Amino acid sequence: MLRQSAIPALVALLALLGLSTLQGKQIDRVRDAEAVYRWALAASVRYGVDEYLLDPDFLIEQPNLKDDLLFDQVLEVSERYLPDIAVAEGEYMSTGEPQPKLVRYVRADNQDKALWAMINDASFAQIRRDFYTYRRDKLLVSVSGGIEVSDLYGGAEGSAPSLSNVFLGFRKMAANLLWLEADKHFHEGENFRVIPIVHSVVTLDPHFVDAFLIGAWHMAYNATAHMSDTPESEKVWSEKYQAWVGDKETQYYEATELLKDGINKNPRNYKLYFDLGFAVYQEKLNAYDNAVRYLQEAIRYRHERFVPRTLYRAQQLNGQYEEAIAGWKYYLEHYDPENVIAQRFIKYNEALILERDAEKLRQEMLPLQDAFAQANAAGDSATAEQTKSQLDELKKTRDPLVAEARTIWGGLVEREDDPFSKMHLLRLNALDMTEEKRYWEAVYLLDNARYTSASYFDELSDLMIDIKKEAQKNGIPIRLTLSEQQQVIRKEKAAEAREAQHKWLDERRKKS
Amino acid sequence: MSHVDATFAEAPAGKIGLLRGPWAIAVYTFREGIRKKTLIGFLILSVLVIFGSNVITAFLTEMPGSSELGSDVEAKLIKDICITTISIFGVLITIFVSASVVPSEVENKVIYTVLSKPLRRWQYLFGKFLGIQLIVILNLGLMGFLFFMAIYFKQNVLPTLLLWALLLTYLEFLVVSSLTFAVSCTSSSSVLPTISGLFIYLVGHLTEYLRDVHDKSAFQESTIDKVIGNIAWVLYNALPNLQRFSMRQDIIYLSPDDPPKNALIGQLLIYGLVWAVIGYVISFLIFRKKEL
């Protein structure tokens, strides 16, 4: 057996150790660049939706954060580095300007390689260094993904190991086991135990999308199922959510925070945007503008067919009838030309546009009616005549709109016995009766209607109260019931509370 | 051994091809290795866990209407359980095989017969190392195939990104096996190398912590803390860092053309191969002087 000198082997070993060190550094560089890349992606998506990274009111309390500063630098470099691309529909800011190039690139298909090349370019070196420094110093709150144990165990003085290392790389398995635990608590009815476990699960596994979804569902639906509504005057200002909250609202906003965190970590998963827009903002917070915003974001990514349908419905609720009609027509053209529901919703929105325009005219008529009555009482026939002719003009414009709306609603009721159409038809009839001073008939009509269609009970009850008040103003003694009086008081108190809340906020902003 | 004898019998006296000898060693190592009861036991356990993952997830809560919405909590749990199972049992198989191939031959004196052939020690070691890798690849391939099938039956899609996860898993095993193999060359019993292999695996996953220690030492004022930080930095760069392969857990959830993933896979491949060679060179340096 021949023996060889060890020196070449030793030299080779040292060379290989050196190579492994260099290669390790190269891998670390790529991983660090990956962190910047994923943050830029998530921040761009967030900026595209909200038009800011961090809420300006939140920044009042946390002025040291560097998210906006760093993102502005990223936008500046990307404007120079990235080639121009066309501005697609829906890629404009609320000011009318096109969205930043980076945001459009992130939303476009097949541009990830260009973004990655930009992140690794020399022109981005200073931004990468700043990112690592700010992240290390905990000055970035919009950072996505990863596990930073100092968030859990304390500040820079602590020397706890990374959670990822503690589980020897099996943190996903740890997250799954915790998830099974959370599921067990849910089945036992212990919803409040579920929520902290969900936070741990998503910390361990930031890509566990269903944990975000189901966790938010627990917060917004299950945890609040047995809670009472908090009166407006008893709500408190939440610095965390930048909103006035009671018990239920706290849970709703917790759900939104969880879903937004999920979006930061999984910026291209439509389910998170969908649940945030529909399940929480629309169904629980009744914030239809935010619902539309997030549902519009959801359809930018690969999604199921119900997502655009939900968006069009949210647009309808938000008063964006024209956009809703365009959406439903697009749906019929591209998905299912025979879809009965889409056709019905187009009719809904057409009728709602007519009702909206008619209502605008009615509002214009109200002061003129008062002026006419005053002119008559004062014996000023010239003014009365002038006012009457203005009223007649407005009525001539309004009446066809109402008639057309009535035709649409009537047609839907006749063909499909649709409750929504029925409610609107009854509403129109009640308003007509009110105009003709047939207050008793209007009230009787609405009283019957609200019990046949429970979904619209509140809306029709409120209309009844308005008609009764108008009747009282005109000298017809229709009394409000006890519950109606309580409703009026509740609304007045709520309005007073909201006014006080606005004043408080304005003063706070002025002070800052 | 008959394969080895046949190989050497065919060769002209004193001459054997550079790779022919190692290949013969590798083949007989592979054949002996796959017959070991411990290996078969690990494999059966991993199969049971992979298929048992369906049972674990069967009673999970889903959101109302989520079956229509396509909730994939079950599939996600199955994927994670399978990846973890492959990792755990795979590394146990790797350590066990790597720790035992050389010591068992020393213990039962077969090594004298093999080394009496016109074969250099580096060729013998290379053949053994290759044989270990063949066993690991076979086991990984079997478990991966079962995982593939489990997901296919669940979701009716072929999880092609799983192949990248398996590659990264193999690279991690390659590093562990090469260093364990190096330790096994010092010992005539497989106990010490097995324990060392587990230790190497643990240390490999805790190496990332040394980076945190170095970063945090920058905030300390004490000289001792700064010295510790520097030592941590040296160790961080010198030791193998198995956490770098942790992307295998996330890779099946990424898009197929995710740029960081594509950039990292090539780098990790080089990293794994470099450490494999390091382990082999260390084992050569130890074995060349070993008195047998």
C-alpha cells in the first residue's frame, strides 16, 4: 500500500475551508438580499393599496421609524434603474398620477427577475446596508417574514437564540403542532386561548396563510359572537388602530392587523386581501371604501371566480354603481354570459343610479319647498312663483328618473320575486306618498314591509322615523313609538359623540 | 465482497482503474447497507408517519364554506409533516450508515482483506463514501416518492417543487454524512461516530446563533464580550451552517421562478459539495495514518 505525503491534502483542506467560508458568505449575501427583496415587494404592495407605508397618525407616536425614509430611497433608485412600463388601468394614485414604477413592476407578471437584479445592483448597496442596520436596530416595523427573537424575548442586550435554531430548523412543524392545539381549544369553546396561539403560529411560520385567515375569523366572528355593542359615547380612542373602538371593534381591528401582517409576509396571496376586504371591513366594520380597496387588490393576483363578484358587490355598497355595472358586464363577457345573478345586479345598480340622482334632486328641492312655503306665508307671490317654477323644473327632471327606477324594481319583483327589489319599490312608493303628504299610508306601508323582509328592518324603520318627523313638522300628529324615540336618542348621542371625537382628533393633530 | 473479488480478479496484476476500484467498493457497501435491519426499520417508520399525517389532519376545523374556497390547511400540514419526517429519519439513516461502514469492517476484520487488494486507501475511502451516498439517495428517493404520492392523492397536482426540497435535504445530509464519515475513520466502533454525527447535526443548526452573538457583541462595551463576539464570528465562518439549507421547508410554497430561490439553490449546491470534499479530505488525513 503506497503512502502519500500529507502536505498536499492539508493544503487542499485549508483551501477548501477557505472556499467554504467564502461560499458561506456568498450565501449569506444572497439571503440578506432576499430579505430586502421580500420587504420591498411587501412594502410596494402595501403602498399600492394604501398609498402610504405607515399610518401618519401612527407615526406621530413613533417618529423614529425608518420605513418611509427607506422606502422613499427605494422608490427613487427604482425610478432610475427600472425601464419604463405602460401604466395599466387601476395603476393610478388617488391624485391622478401613475403609481411609482416599483409598485407597477411588483404588480406586473414576470417582472420579478428585474426586481431581483435591481436589489442586487451596486446602486442598491447603500439601501441594503441601511436596511440591515434599521432592521437590527428595530427601526422597521413593516419588515416581513423571518423570526426575530428579540421581538419576543427583549432588546439588543438579550442573547437568546433564534427560534429557528431552537427548533433545529423544524419551526414549521412546531407551528403545525401549535395549530393542532389551537384547533383543540376552538372545539372546546375557548376562543380566547386560540388567539395568542395563532400569533405564535404565524410567528413561527409566516407563510401559514390559513392560520392568518382562520385566526382572523376567530377574532372577528367567534370571539365577538356574545359581545354587546358599545355605545358610541363609550368608545375609546385606540392609538394602535387609530380608531374609536369598543369591545367588538377591538377584535375587528385585531383581525385586520393580523391579516395585514399576513399580507406583509405573503403579499401575493389573494385570500388575505379577500378576507380583509370582505369578511372584516365589509361585513363587520361596514367600511366599504376599505373593502373595495382590498378586494381590488385581491383580483390582481391569481384568484377564484367569486372574488370579482364580491368586489362588484362591495362597489355597490360603497356607492360606486357605475364601476359595479362595468364589473358585472366584464364578468358576463369573460366568464359566464348566462349568469342570472350578474344580470340582476346590473339592473340593481342601474336602478340605484337613478335613485341616487333622484335623491340628489330631491335634496335640492327641499330648501326650495321651504322657501316656497315661507314666500307664500309672507305673501311674496313673485318669490313664490319663481320658487315654484324652479321646483317644477327639478320635479320634471326627477320624476322620469323615479319612474324608470320603479320600472326596473317592479320588473325584478315580477320576474324573480326579489326581496331587495321589493324593498326598494316599497321605499319609492313610501317616498311618493310622503311627497303627497299621505304620511299615514307611507308609515303603514313601511311597517308591513319591514316585517316581511327582516334584512331591511333597520333601514325601513329609520325611514319610518324620518317620515313621522316630517309629518310632525307639517302638523300631522304621528307619534314616535317608545322604541323609535330611543332610536332617535341613540342616534343623536352617537352623532354628538362622533363630533366630540372629531374635535379631540383635530386638536391632537394640531398639537403634533 | 464477491463483486470486489471479481473486479480485482479481472484486472491485470497490480493495476486497477482509478475509479473502478472505488466503484466496486461502493456497490458492495450499498448492497450491505440496504440489508441492515436498522435502515429498514427507519424506512418503515417514516412510511407510517407519512401516511399517518392524513389521519392527524382529518379532524381539523375549517372555516365555513372553506371546502368550496379551497382551504388547504390539511395539505399544508401533510407537506410539513412529510418534510419533517424525511428530515428526521433521513438524517438518522445518514448518520447511522456513515458512522458504521468503516468501523464495522474494522471490527469484523474485513478491511484487511479489502486493503490487501491493489487499492489505495483514498480509493477505498472514496468507494465507501460513494456507497454511503448511494444508500442515502435511495432512502431519500423512496421517502420522497411516498411524499409525492401522498400529495398527489390529496391535491391532484404534481408537487414538482418538492424535487428542489429533496435536493436541498440531500445536500444537508451530504454535509452531515461526510463529517460523520470522517469521525468514523478514527474509531473501531460505530458508537462514537453516531454520537458525533448527532452532535454535528445539532451544532450545524445552532451555528446561525453565532452570528447573533457577534452582532450583539457590537453593542457591548466589555472587552471580554467583544472577544467572545470575534470568536463567535470565526467559528460562524469556519463551521458548517446547516441552517442555510432551511429553504427546503419554504421552497414548496414558493413560486417556481422565484428569483432568490433560483439564486440560492446553485450556491447551496456548491456549499454542500465543498463540505462533502472537506469531510472526505479529513477522513483521508485520518485514515492514511491509521494502524490496521
